[in-house]
Amino acid sequence: MAGSLATEREQRPLYATYGLILATFLGTMGLPHVVVRFYTSPHGVAARRTTVAVLALTGGFYLLPPLYGALGRLYTPELALTGNADAAVLLLPGRMIGGVGGDLLGALVAGGAFAAFLSTASGLTMAVAGVLTQDVLPSRGALPARGVRHFRLGTVLAMAVPLAASVLVGGLPVADAVGLAFAVSASSFCPLLVLGIWWRRLTPPGAAAGMLAGGGGALVAVTATMAGLTDTGPLRTLLAWPALWSVPLGFLTMVLVSLATPGRVPDGTAAVLARFHLPEQLRAEATP
């Protein structure tokens, strides 16, 4: 499976590159542990500042892989020939500095990588568990009785499904798996967030249909890729990097279905969008 993806990337490098770029750039805004930041902001000003800070940090992070790649070509050129380019992350400190300093820096890089894995996994788990607790798990009687027990159950469910999927597709490289996950996020949450914030004619049926079409299409492509249902050819390429067609599909479906259901626009949409975009001080002065 990994070899097949690598072969397809070599045969159609331009499509694979742009598919990965679109998935990672647009998928970032839909990641649960990024979206949840807005729910922890006390007011609109703090939410905007958080957005700017997250965008700056994410942009800085995206500059590091090309930098590592360039340094890897300089200090570990043999890894590109053997197909072990990923090892450059751990080998670079020793090659560049050497001695005890290189060992300490390599240990710091390894520890930072594990810390990043754990923090991202825990953030995703908490975000998904919160959604399951509030919107999926049943409550007792007419009043919601969702407490610590419900949240623990939601946490177990949020961990069990990815764990089972990782057992089934353990041979898929991490970089490819991350790209596929970002493609699903970019195809579902990105159209919803962009149109929900900037287009007042978006309707609930349009939003649901767009998420199902875009996100569902990307999810089917991811499942087919992980299962290895196609070996080579253009279909394999389209499924391995689905963002280039699934993101436009999500946007187009939301727009068309919303235009077909104009009567389903929620009341007060214009006022809500005005609150989104007006400066905080103007909103406070306009409020009686």
C-alpha cells in the first residue's frame, strides 16, 4: 500500500503536491482541536486574536518541513537514495553538530515529536468526546443528565474507533494518513465554516448536503485508499489525494442546495452575520 502511494506520487507529482497542499491548508481550519479554541475564548476580541496567533504558528510550522528537507539534502544525501528520508529528522542533529550536543538535540527533537503526538491525540480525543457527550449519547428523561460518566464513555468511543482503524491500516505511512485526514476535514468543515460566516443564503439543508457530499466523498476515497481497493492508474491517484475534487464538490453542493431551498434560511441570519463582522466596539455601542 505504501509503495503504491509512493509510485503514484512519482508518476503524478504535480497532482499529488497540489492535492496535499489544498488538503493541509484548508483542512487546518476544520480540525476539532483547532475549532474548539473558539469555544474557550471569553469574547470576540479574544477569539480573533486566537485566530491570528494560530494562523501565525501554523504558518511558521509549515515552513519547517521544507527547511528540514533542504538540510537533509545537504547533510544526509544518502537517505534520499535509500528511501529513508524520514530518518533525517533524527539524524540531522548528529550530522550538523555532532558529539554530546548533537545527541542532546536529537533527544530533544524526539521528545518534542512524542509530545506533539500526545498533545494532538489528546486534544482530538477531548474534542470528539465532548461532541459525543453533548449530541450523540442519550440523556435520562426530559432533562439532560450528561456528566462525568457520559464524558468517560464518549472518551472511550473516541479512542476505540481510531484504534481499530489503525490496527486495520497499520501499514499506511503517517504522512499519507495525515494527508488523508486533512482531506476529509477540508472537504467537510472548510466549506461549512467559509459559507456559514460569509454567505447569508446558506441553509441548513445546503450545509448538511455539502458536508455529506464533500466530506462523504473524501471519506469514501480515504477508505478505498486505506483498503487498497485500487492498485494503480488515474482512479488510484484521485482517491489517494481527493481534496482537489472533494473540496469543490462540498462548496458546490452547499451553494446549489441552498439556492434550491431559499425558504429554509434561518430567521435573523443577517443580524448574526453582522455580529460576526462588526468590530467589537461598534457592537457594544449599538447594543441598547
